[in-house]
Amino acid sequence: MTTGAGWYLRRLSRMGPLEVGGRVADAVRRWRWRSSVPPHGPGAPGARFTAVLPAGALAAVPPEAAKRLLAEADRLMDGHAEFFGVERDDLVAPDWFRDPRTGRRAPAGYAFDVPYRDEDAVGDIKQIWEPSRHQHLTVLAAAFALTGDERYAERVAEHLRSWWAANPPLRGVHWTSGIELGIRLLSWVWTRRLLDGWPGAAALFEGNPVALDQIWHHQRWLAALPSRGSSANNHVIAEAAGQFAAACAFGWFPSSARWRSGALRSLERHLRANTFRSGLNRELATEYHGLVLELGLAALAEADAAAVLVPATVRLVLLRMTDALAAVVDDRLRPPRQGDADDGHGLVLDGEGTDRWASLLATGDAVSGRLAWWPEVTAADVRTPLLAALIRPYGRSTAVARPASRPVHFPDAGMTILRGPGGIWCRCDGGPHGFLSIAAHAHADALSLEVRHDGVDVLADPGTYCYHGQPEWRRYFRSTLGHNTLEADGADQSLSGGPFLWTRHARTRVLVADASDPGVARWCAEHDGYRPSVHRRRVELHTASRELRVADELRGPRRAVRLAFHLGPAVTADLTGDRAVLAWTRDGEDRSAVLDLPRQLSWRAHRGETDPPLGWYSAGFGRREPATTLVGTGFADGTQRFTTVLGFRG
């Protein structure tokens, strides 16, 4: 996916004067760096690594979590890994620049000359960047820490030396994006910590001039070129968290104290800016809520390990984020599937099969204390006891009022969770269109619904699938038609200006969010994305009948409409006229529901279509599978109400 002059002009139009000035200064700095040889770092004679794990931390790792980790580490030792749906067998000695999906190899040269958004020139940049976050090395290092088997440590050393040799400062694609540098620094901190019992650890890091130069240049880059203005989303938090962690654990340089204080100021400011007071992430993209929470907890661990005082607001934001996550998950601890998701993690210390969300809640329980209404978490992981060994517990001593009961409605985020008997869970979306002026990770999903039964997607949010290189799929998965809501005149509610850019945002307001009646929970909201028309949606969840009733109105002139309902991949549909019988299996039991659709519309089932895309579900970045989508077409004349009833049978 390339970005032409028009995209840059639209992007510029979403910036304020301060951001433009900052970006001009950044461009000048990059030009100066291009025309000069990168300086050598100052070195760190006599450096010692002291940010070690407390005694007993590794012994607290549950055996089942250790078993999963070691299985993953052994798979990595054999060279096998999976990134975004692509299986790799070349990780014994990886080519750090090759994209296995397209077979292309990113060009060398000055970092900021590499056109990383152009898949034809570079390949799939996500496939290239992901192994260089070095989160597979934290897994191998953790395997060494748990077993003492030096094979794992030696493989880590081989990969680090290989990467450092292939990626000198400011050369190549791995020096183009701050989020990559920040997460990589965090991985290096934990790799050094977990290798502390290996005789070669000091020679690999603090005794190695190449490693010291890399660590110094990563921090110099992050201090000089932070994400700014309309780009100050999860990226700037990764940058700040990585730099802060490195400046705490690798605080060996003359600039370390300055970098540490600057990164902490940035982290505190942007954690607040990126988080609603309710605790939900302002990007309204759940995967990034998880990423930011992981990054914040990892940074806090470094602060407490180094006895660096952090503002109380840092702990407060992380506490609110954890409580919000506990409030929105379904009965199987699955959070909403909202907005963009690229499977990015802040810190990986676990093997495949570890539940990310259960892990975050377990960490929250360990460091902040669970509330009585929290769901039970029984999953075991490696990361929780290691973080808990470093972080000073804070939840019970924080002078802040935490929710006395499970929140239903988050007014600032516009999210409402309705719950019914038998594990019925319904997310109603009445929130803002993303975060900041470009709303980079938003989807055109105003008033969309997401409905599950005992953790199974019945009416599903289809997901994200891709970012770069496949524009028709990117458009589909973030389109209005790609969500459970109403489309007018074939247009999205919000106007896209290209990749990660929205130039017009639908404005949404919630009119009713009431779950106080035990017999029926109600929600109603509207948006103005089809000006001069207004789309209003009412939802009622009836407890006794186990029915979800949805009523849509499009007030204004006559418009052509399409109403979409996306079913989860486990759900089959037998559509006859305006009635669909749904069926699926959960834990060996057959389940079913009936979906009575508005009679004013003509209904058709779509599945796995490609021209144009329709009827797909993406369980994770880079992965997609066919799923049934029911689409009703017709007209709205401003007076009609389209009523849909979803009734659960068993």
C-alpha cells in the first residue's frame, strides 16, 4: 500500500501548527543525521547490571505455565514460529530483512529513505518488523532462567549479535519507526534480566561495545524523534515505556538520567491522554488497550526495581485500565473486538496458548487487588509472578474510589455492555470515532453491535486482518458494511482519507443506557454520519424470553440502505426469507438461535466473497476465514423502523 501526495496533503490538514513545527524540526534532524556518520556512543566503563529478579520470583511460576513456555522455546530452537498467520522455519539463523509472505527483502540504506509503506518495494513490513521486536528472545531467555539450560542463552546471544551486526545505527528498515525501537529496548531489558545467571550475560551486554552502542543509539533516537500530535497514540507510549525501562535498567550513560526523566514525563502524560477516566483506551481499539496496559505495567516494574519515584497518576491510570478490562470481558474473559487489532504485545514471557486477557487480569489481581465483582481468573502464566515480584502493590492503598459493582455503561467511551442469562453478552457502540484528529485505528462502526453466547461470537465484529499492502481488504474490514450496523447510499459513516487516516468523523451520542430493570436492559444512541439524515438505534435485552430486540431508524430524506449482520465463524445460518435459524456447538453441546430480520428489506447470505470482499472473519492479524454475513437491502424514507429480533433457544 503506497501513499501518494494526496494522502500527505490530507494528513497535513489534520495537524495543528505545533505539530507541523515539530515535524519540520524532526525532518531537519533526520536530514542532518543522513549527511553525517552516526557518532559512537560514550561507552559505559565499569557498568554493572543490577535490575535482577528478586529471589524466589522464578519459583513462583506455575508449572503449567512453565511447561507451555518451554514448549514454545523448544519450537523456537528448532527454528519454527508463526507470525500473523505465516509459519516460519528459518528462525535458527533468521534473515532480519526478508518477508516470508511475499518473498521480498527490504532494501538497505539510510533508515528514513526506506519506503516501508510500499509493499512492492519492501514486502509486508509487519512480517519484517515482528521478529526484530525480539520478543521471541525474551521467551528463550525465560526458558534459560527456568531451566538453566545454556542452549537457550547461547541462541539468544547468536540472534542479538546477528541483529546488531546487520542493523548498525540509522541503517535499514528497523530504524524507521519509534514503536519498534521502544518495544525492542523493553525486550533487551528483560532478556538481560532473565540471562543474569548465565556466565556470558555481562559480556553480551554491558561488556560489549556493540551492544552498548545499540542501546545508546536507540535511546538517542527516541529522545530526538518522539511521535507527535495526531500520532501520539499507542506508539508514543511504547516509545516512552521502552526508553524509560532502558534508562532505568541500563542507566550507564551520561544522558541516562535525562532520558529517564524525560521518558517518565512523556509516559505519565500520554497514559493520561490515551485513557478515558473510565479506564478504557481512547483509541477504542481493544487490542491497543491491552498493549498500553502491558507497556505501562512493564515500565512500572522497572521504576519500582530501580526505586524511581513515579507520579501517582501512573498507578491510577493502570488501576482504572485493569478495572475497566475486568468490567467489559464476557464470561470466557474475552474482551470486545473493537477497532484495529494487530496482535502487538508489550512484553512476551509466555508460550503459545496463554490467554492474554486472563494474564492481564491475573497481573492486576497480583499488583492492585481484585474487586468482588471481578470475574474469576484461574489461568496461569509466567509474566504475572515476575512482574509482581518487581511491582510494589498499589491497588488497595491507592486513595481512589473503585467501582463498587460491575460497570455497565462507560459514558466517556460510549461503550455499553448488556448481559443476559446463559452467558448472553452484548456490546453496544455509541462512542467517539477513534482518538485524535486522524483516528488512526478507528473503524466506521458507529452504533454497531457485538453479541456472544457463552463466549461464542454470534453477531461478530469481523476484526482487522491487515494494515499494509492489501488496500481492498483494509477498506472492507474497517468499513460500515463490515460491521453490524446500517449503511446508507453505499457510503461509510466516517470518511477515510487513506491508511490510518479519517478526514470526517461521525458524531455519536448515547441517549439511553439503562440496565437497572432486571427484566429488560435498554440502550439507544444515534449518529450524524449520514448528514442530513440521522441514524438512531434502540436495543433491548429481555431476560425472561432471552431475546435481543434491535430497532433502526434513518431519519431524513429517502436513502438506499444496507443492514448487515455478521455471524461468527462457528455459526451456521439457514436463511429463508426474512428468518435465519442459527446453529453452533459449544463444549460439545448444540446451541441455536433464531434471527427474525426486518421484512421491509430483501435478505441475502454472503460467505467468503472476494469481489468485493464480503463474508469474512479475522481471528487475528494476517488471518481470515469465511463466515456468513446476512445483508438486507432496500430503502429508508425517514418514517420506517427496521426491527430485528435475536432469540436464543437453548
